[in-house]
Amino acid sequence: MSTFPISYIEPVFRPPSEAHSLILPVTNGCSWNRCTFCEMYVQPQKKFRARDEEQVLEEIRRCGERMIVQRVFLADGDALVLPTRRLLTILEQIRKHMPDVERVSSYCLPRNLRKKSVEELKELADAGLKMAYIGAESGDDEVLARVNKGETYESTLSALDKLRQAGITRSVMILNGLGGTALSEKHAVNSARLMNQAQPEYLSTLVVSFPGGEARFREGFADFEALDRQALFAEIQTLLEALELKDTVFRSDHASNYLVLKGVLGQDKSALLAQVRQAIESPERAPLRQEWQRGL
Ligand code: SF4
């Protein structure tokens, strides 16, 4: 029998930057679970439910007895769907039993925050919730509708604004290629517009991919034509050109990307654009990942 204090229902996902965090599931799966590009929680054992509160609190106590923890990631797909009171209890117990914890973070769906006020989010921030990862995917309403995201430009912006007002650091993901060839331009332009309004602290891009096949995705997007590698770069170029960010850490270093980009926007905008231009104009000279290097 495993002696690790937390019982996981596999698979469990976390952002790359949470590699050294204690992953603490407070829910199982994703309460929405309808985005047609997402296969994270499609297995039956990942059907959404809140985990038993007593079990979670017991796991926090037992982790506190056995290890020194500095970062905690609340799993699964949208821990912030839980009521504020319940989240506060979890955060208070983390603080009590793991006093070295400096940061608690979680994924966040914009819909999780519709009924939460800025004051409630401030309470959560004061109790230790320092960072939220938001899969905006796109700022274009047509793309969002085609992939059944269940969100819009406005709903995503509203959530990002609330988090900002509460002092919670925002890390936003945009999916490169999500609109296919037909919607690529407006996907890039409207995603940049959304980011310009929201001014997130972190922004990353991932390349859309379908390791389990495209059938589910094509139900809502029958005429989807995937972008080839060069078109993916062109879309990133359009996005970067339109971004007017003041102080945002930008990353496209997820395993799905062909071209690794890292910088701070706006100061590194022209350097990043120069890298993308080189990948478009002279791919043989650019440091690109080969297909086998992309860990999908
Ligand atoms: S909200 Fe996130 S976790 Fe849930 S189905 Fe969509 S992409 Fe997947």
C-alpha cells in the first residue's frame, strides 16, 4: 500500500511551472468538460465531482506531518469552482499544517468567478491563493463558440479583471492554431486585443493538437483545416505584432511548440518578432524542434 498521504485519480495534470509543487486534488476532473479540443478529463474515472472535504483536510494534515512544502497546486481542472467558504477552509488548513507554503495556485475557468466577488477573491488571496492559470484559448468569439469553450471575450476579460483587482497573479494560455486556416487572422488579432485589455502577468502559447484524434473537435468545426508549421509561425507573428503589453512574461516553451520563445513584453517584442521572422523566412537556420522532439 502506498504511504504517500494523497490518493490521486490518474491522470492528473498541472502547468509546467508547477513541477515542484505538491499537487493537492480538491476536485476531480473539470466541471465544464465540453471543450472539443480538450482530452484531459474524458475517461470515466475523471467525471467531475468535488472531493470529500474531510478527506482533503486529512491529506493536508498528513502531508504537513511528513514533508516540508513550499508550493501547492490545487487540482484538478478548475478547483475554483468550489464555494469560497470551502476554499478558505482548505487554504487555512494549508497555512496551519504547512507553514512553509509561500504560494498556492490553481487552474481557473472564467465561469468559476461569475458568482465570486472581488472581495471574496481578495479573501482567497489573503489566505494564500497567489496565482491562477486561465486557459483563455482565444479572444475571438467565433473560435470560442466553434470549440465549445463556453466563454466569450467579455466573460474571459471579466474574470481576468476580477483576479487583477484581487491581487492574484494571472497566467493565461492561448492556443496557437485553434481557429484553423479560416479563422487564424482574427484568432490572433482578437487574442492580442483581449491580452492588451487584461495585461496579464504571464502569457503562454501552446500548439493545438489532437493525440486522441480529431473526431470530437470536428463535430463543431467540420471545415477545420489545421495550420502547417509555417502558418503556425505566421499566426504567432500576427499575435506578437498586435500585442501591446507593458510587463508580461511571455513563453512558448511548452512541448507542443516548434519554436521556443521566451521574453518579457513589451521590452523584448522586437527580439521575439525577429526570431519568429527567421523561423518563417529561413526555417533551416532557426532553432526549431523536430516532430519527434515535440512531446505530445
Ligand atoms: S475548461 Fe479546461 S479542463 Fe475543462 S474541458 Fe475546457 S480546456 Fe479542458
